[in-house]
Amino acid sequence: MTTNLVKQKENLEAYIRSTGYNTRGMNVENNHVLIEKPILDSYEDEHQRKELVDLVNVIETRTRGGKYEVTDFESDSLQEISENFVERTESDKKKTISVDYLVKLFSGKLDFSQEQLDDGQYNLTDFLGKKIIKLKRRTRNREIGKILQTAKVQTATSLDDLKSIVSLINPERNVSI
């Protein structure tokens, strides 16, 4: 962990222990402290169970919304070529899909008991990390679930039907039956 990240986490803990009065080193917007992405990411646990958020591509952006071009899954592969390489035809070109996106902002609160705040031996950073990650994953899972409810329903009446549905899933997701 970098020195800057350690300092940011210490500032966050000082803010919490002061019950919101000590905002030194914190980004504050509309009386809410903004916890930066490096702090959130530092709490991530590599060995967490699989959830919806693990099955979604996350693409970093610096804008609040717009369009993003993604390669169509069907055309995103390498093609076999012969020794006598022939120029690419029009059908060989990658197909792209334009995806509209909009970044949503979420707010919430973390509850601490007075005993947690007063006890200098209590590992507030560990508690904070676990709580933030749980809230972040729960919120993202809920939002992904809302989108999945709009997906086309497919019925599987046999193992072959189930296999054909699973074959539609991107192999990078490492899904198996």
C-alpha cells in the first residue's frame, strides 16, 4: 500500500472517529464525504464468492455518460489464415455495438456505535473496509439485477437447451454446468 493511500485511510478513520467534524484531507461535497476509488479498491478481497458484479465488464470512465463502442462477441476472435495471406474482406471486419451509459451516484451512511468510536483498540479500518465493500457489491448487484429483469426469458426443457443457453455466455466469464 502506498504512503498516500495509508494517509487517506487514516484521514477517513479520523473523520469517522470525530463523527464528521474532522474533514482534513477528505473530499467533501454537499456535506457528504466522497470516498475515492483507490480507498474502495484497497479493501477488495480477491477471494470473495462469485456474484453478479463478477460477471459484468467494468470499464473506467471519466465522464458522467455517453456512448461506448464494444466489439460484438461473435466477431471478437482471431481468424485462421493460410500461408498465402489474403487481404481481409468486408465480412472479416469487426462488428461493433454502441452502448449508451450513464454513471449513477449513490449515497448512504455507515452506522457506528459510540463504543466503536471511543475504543482506540477497535480496528475501525477493518470494519470500515468490510462494510464499504459489502455495501458497494450489494448496490451494484441490485442495479445489475434491475437490468437483468429486462432480458429476454429463455426456457430450457432439456440438457441441450441448457447448453445452448450457456453457449451464449461470453467464455471469459468461466461459466460451466
